Amino acid sequence: MGILYFKIALKNFFDIYFLISVLFPSLFIFFVDIPNLKRENLNKEAQIAKIIAITYIIVGPVTYLFFKII
């Protein structure tokens, strides 16, 4: 019975607001921060930011869909 409540709690946590709160900052990083970092010639930091943004762009929707299916 405890597992059922845990599953419901996770399903409620990973809703559309979670998806929005993950996607918008990652898109901001991708389209605003990375060009600013490249303009300031901080290529290593831009590469790290790019990896983080792409990871969030992939993980956010996958997590949302996973908990929608369950």
C-alpha cells in the first residue's frame, strides 16, 4: 500500500509544471547563455552549459512521459 502512495506522489510531482520548469530554463541556457559565453570567449564554460542544457532538454520530457505512462 505504501508503494502505491509513493507512485501516486511521484506521478503528481512530474506533471506539466515540472516539464515547463525544466524546459524553459534549459532553452534559456541554450539560446541566451551559450551565445553570451562564446562572445566572451569562454568556450569551455559554453561547452559545459551546452551539455547541461541538452541533458535537461532530453531528460525533462522523457521523465514526464515515463510518469504519464505509469
